Amino acid sequence: MGVPGWVQDAVFYQIFPDRFANGDPSNDPPNVQSWGSAPTTWGFQGGDIQGIIQRLDYLQDLGITALYLNPIFQATSNHRYNTTDYFQIDPKLGRMSDFQQLLERAHSRGMRIVLDGVFNHCGRGFFAFSDLMENGQHSPYLDWFHVRRFPLEAYGSGAAENYLGWWNLKSLPKFNTNNPEVREYLLRVARYWIAQGIDGWRLDVPNEIDDDSFWAEFGSAVKSANPEAYLVGEIWDVNPRWVSPGHFDGLMNYPFRAALLDLMNGGPQAATGFGERDEGIMRAYPWENTLAHLVPIGTHDTERIRTVLGRSKAKVRLAMLLQFAHPGAPCVYYGDEIGLEGGKDPASRAAFPLDEAGWDQTTHRLVQKLAGLRRRLPQLRRGEYRRLVEDDQAGTCAFARVIDARPVMVAANTTRSTKNFRLRPSDYGLEVGSILVEAVEGREVGLRDGELELKLPPYGGVLLHAPQ
């Protein structure tokens, strides 16, 4: 079963459910924080599934075609990576009927839903671990985890010492996936939610389950239930093993994000360094998997893009232009499109601002425009990637996405001063004619004797294609 074709056409939006929208205050916990409070590792602010449903118009207007939701299963934390029941929607997010309504309404708009699958570890309240804490060595679930000695000492300060926890955290006991009963349980979870109608899984820390046979069984279980289901792994480095047979359709392209941030923040060889690193990333993978990578520039695990780029709106917009023009499915982290700021976790998980007066409307409109251009220009979704030019001294670079010699070209100025940019497309085997359209601003650009001449403003970029 191959890579699902819909992924390369998608524009994703990642939602941290507790912080996107509160659509049903009746399911708020009694100690709910006020919306927009400083985010903490323990506090809930009331975001829920009904909130997502009520914002589908907003998301569709933005140009979003797929949602990636951070964990929604029952758990005790606001991040919900410490699952206590994999078959239940967390009551603070709503009921199963709410989730079914979300699936129905999203699918009716042509939107896909991908859930976060946390199968390496669970929470202390998970039934098997609770039994283990109660019954110790007599528990029937003794072999579901990695026990070193008793008592487990699962609470209190300090690292997990008597059992294996993810990153030695007591709150995240690690599954023993070598146990056939554990495998069957996790595969049943995977099949269950596919049967409910989800369109795929984002797999959390899959490298922590360093077992090819487990992931082959997992993929077979999911794809047999839905051949068009998307499997995307959270792998932070360049590692083609994870898209080989028996693994995933694509990966979260964090290496591209790292190269992009280095480009935007400058340096002696920023432009050529970006071109070489990015091309190396793509060469490492089969092309169909490159097109199926999820391409974020911010997530719940990173600083907000506006924060990491020094609060520069122009830098953020240029980064988004390069993101949307890059091979793979762009993924917008909720709030980045309106200028939400925040440092590392938990600051990167702030509530979506309700007051539109404080939104960065120019960036919002740019995301709308870029999403529309991806729909309209097949080169941005399926076109071959071709490096054109990088100039370290000028701080400029350009690449193209090409189908049948007809390109969409992107040129970027990554400096704080205006730069002259020249390019002769025919030198790269590109057919463009004498007139190009600058698609973001909708203006025509003429070529003089076959050469393109542009003035790129500080941190400015253009997206050019032949008139259609």
C-alpha cells in the first residue's frame, strides 16, 4: 500500500486542544483558568472539541484541508501525552458524540483529521499500570512494563528508578512492546479510531519503540482498515529508515525547519548552507515520501516562529512563503498565522487570542493567499524541486518547483536591506516567456532580454509563475 495521494495536496493545521477554542463551557473543570492566562504545565483553559467545530468556518476560510490534533484521549494533563484510557475522549474535551460530529462536519468540508498516537508510554492512571501499582509482582500486567524492582515508587520527586519511564519521568511509564498482549492492545487502539473515521496517525516518539516488526504490524493494521490513512512519524533528524517498507508515509520535517531558521537568522554561508542542507534532506528520501512529509515551522515542542525570529513579522512571512513553496504538506501551528508568540513549552501552548484587534492580519492574509496558491498551482504540490541560485554575500536565494519545464520560482532576500536580484531562467532549463506573475501580490513582472530583474525588500520574497 503506497503513500496516500491526498497528503501532498493538503494544508495542515495543528491544534493543541485545550488552547484553541472553548465551545462548551459545561465540560470545563471547576478550577479552569481564564482564557488567555499564562500557560502552565498543569492548568486547563477550557479548549475542547466543540470549540474546534465552531471554528471550522475560520479554518476553511484560512485554506486548511487537514487537522492534526494533539492527544485527545482521557488523561490527567493538559498535553494528554500521559494517556489513561485510549478508547475514551477526555471528558474535559467533550464526548464521543462531539468527536463524531467533528469528523462528520470536517469531512463534509473535505477536511481530514489526523490524531496524535502515543504508543510508547502511557500515564500512571492507565488500567494496567494501576493494577501493577496495586498488586506488585502478582499483577497480571507485570510484563506490560519494564519493572526493575518493587515497590514502584511512582509518585513524589525524582526520576523513575524502579521502572522505565520515558525520559525517566515517573508520570510516563514505558510500554513493553515485546509483550504480544501489549502489541495487540495498541493495534486494537489504532484500528478502533480508524474505524471511527480518522484519516491517520501522527506517531509520537516512534524511535523510542525501536522495533521494525512492531511498526510493520502497526502499519498493516491501519492500512488494512483504511488504505488511504496517513502515517507520519515524529523523527527529528534525517533518517530514511523510517520511511522504508513497514514504517511511515512521511515524517515531521524538523530538519527543514532547522535549516530554514539558520537561513533566516543569517550567517557567513547562510544561503548556500540552506540550499545544500535542504537538498541533502530531500535526496535522503524517496520522492513520494518527501512529498508526504509534514512541514512545520512551529509546533507544541518548539518556540513560536515569531518568537524565535526575534518578533520580526517580515521574517515570519518570508519563512511561511518558503514553507508553503517547499515539497511536502505545510503545517501551520495554531495561532502562528495571527502572530501568537511564546517561548519553549509551556509558553508555546498559549490560548488562541479571541480579540481580532490584536491579530497580525497581514500574516493571516498571507497564509490564506499561500494556501490558495497551493490549490491553484500544481507545481507547489507535486513539482520537482530545483535549486536555482544562492548568494551568500547578497543574502539571497532562489529555487523552483517544476512540472514539464514550467516552473513556479521563489526568490528570497534574507537580509535587512534591499537587494537587487537577477536570474536568467533559461540557464536552468526553465520555460517562462517574457512575462511572469508575482502571485502573492498579483502583479506582472517583465523579463528584459530573457533576464529577470527584481528589487527584493528587506526580508522580502516573491513567488513567480507564467500567466495561466
